[in-house]
Amino acid sequence: MAKIISFISRKGGTGKTTNAINLATALHHRGNPVILVETDTNYTLTALRQMELLKAGEANTPAFEILGSHDSQVADELLRIKQNQNLDFIVVDSAGKTTDEGIKKLCLVSDAVVVPTSLTQNDLLVTYQTITDLAPARALNPNLKIMVLPNRIHSFTRMKTIRESLSNLDAIVLEVMVPQKNVFVNFSTLAPEPEYEPVVNELLKNLT
């Protein structure tokens, strides 16, 4: 049965889309059947996929499916996908705030919620509030794992510094970081980024 991994944050610009597509692409490259669902009505990843397939030649390019949805209905759609398709993972790039009813329902059907955050004061405040908002969902879905992914971190930053900055969070702080590098921001929906592999390994380790 597919594991649902949802990227959620109270605000935009924290790295939800970047990490969601890097994760889905890496899982697909490993041979895991995966679908990515994006709930941003601009459907950025769907448009990027279409452009990449057009450039690469659609007929000869294996690719996982990218679906568009809305926060208000995505939870019900995920349950149908999970029941009707033979998948290992469903990755969700959410757009809504954690106070939205649709996001609350998304948490109830997810196996893991990943909250990307930098170490700036503003992002840390948002992350604290996001995890607080998710507490009721964790009470209703005791198997839900809330993970914090240090994102856009300076390459010279030590993990000890990251752990100290995030120590007050009531969540799993992943023992890995996503450096502030162009290779992660300039992502592809077809080609995996090798440097993202440690993030995938750490996330999956905490998912089981």
C-alpha cells in the first residue's frame, strides 16, 4: 500500500515544491512506482513536465505521473489513488495553509508530513507555528510522522548548529540538510539529482 508523503508549510517559499519534486524524481529513478500531486492551481510542475517531455521526446521518455488537484479535495483523491493504483509512494506538494480544512484532512490521510525550513528567524517562527497547527492531526492520526527538513542551509553550517536551532520543535528533525545550491532549485521532473540521495535515504529511514 502506498505511503503518502506530504510537504506542508504555513507559507510559501520554504522549499515544498523543490523538495517534493526532487524526492519524487529520486524515488522513480530507484524503481519505486510513484505519483506526485500538486495542489497549487498554477500547476507549475505539470507545465514543466510538459515542456521537458516536448524537448526530450515524449514517446521515449519514461516518467512518473504528475497530477493537479486542490487542497479542498486532495485528501479524498489520494484515498482513491491509493486504492486503485499499485504505488509505493504518493508525494504531495501542498499549497494551502495549515489552518485550511483541506490541509487538515490531508494530514489525516498522510503517513508523513515534511516541513522544509531554513534557519532564518522568520522561517523558524513559521515552522514552529506549522507544527503547532499539525498537533490535532497527529492526535487523530497517531501513525503520522512530522518531519522537519533543514532546507537552503549554507554549506559550511554544521549539523550541530542545525539541531540546536531546531531543538524546541516537537517533530523529527532529519539528520541531513539541503544546501543552498542551484542543483536543487533548478530541478527536473525527469532527471534525478544525485546530490539529493542522502535526503531521500534519511527521509525513508524515518518513515519506516
